[in-house]
Amino acid sequence: APPRAVIPLKRPRVTVTATRRGKGVFSMKGTSRSISSGATSSGSKLKSDELQTIKKELTQIKTKIDSLLGRLEKIEKQQKAQSEIQKKQIEDNVELIQEECISENADNSTEEPIEGGLDGDGEEMTDGIEEDFDDDGSN
């Protein structure tokens, strides 16, 4: 777990990471049994054993929490990266739309002279119709 060295300061768990020991799977049944059996019997030896098992189980819990926090950090980073990508895509789309609007405005400004040219097209149309009449007349 070398990447865990880079931890934001807001989490105070940095100082505790050195004391990591057991990486076993933690089971609730084992905990309740060891605590209840220790409570019924007396003796300093048993108490120290009980404290040792509690300590071991706590370090296991701590290890699990650390790994979960590590996973959470990864997920947060992925989501942040994802949102950055989406933000960039949106910005790109906005730029494209703006460019399209600008080019449409440019088209609109050039349409006015074209309208003048349409009159020319209209004349051509009438020329074509006149030719048709001429053809009809020759037949």
C-alpha cells in the first residue's frame, strides 16, 4: 500500500497507519464471544488476553476502514475526473454551437445580396417559359 502515503491532511489517520498488524477477515461472532467469555471469568491474565484480542480485532477493523477509505478516495477521484471530462465536453459543445450561430449570422448577412440575385433567376425562369412557348409555336 505505498500509494496510501499521499493522504489529505483532513484525515487524522496518517499517524496510525504505522501500527497496522493483522489483515485477517473480521467476524462479529468472534468478537461477541471473546468479550462475553472474558466478562464472566476473572484474572489479570485473562484480561490481558482479552485486551490483546480486542486490540487485534480493532486493528483489523482499522485496516478495513483504511482500505474502504482508500477505495472511496479512488471513487471520488474517478468521479472528479468524469465530471471534468463532462464539463470539457459541454464547453466544447457550447463553443461549437456558438460557432454555428456565428456562421449562420454570416450566412444571414450574405443572404441579402443573394436575394438580388434571385430576381436574375426569376428572369431566367421566364426566359425558359418563353422558350417553351416558342417551341410550342414552332410545332
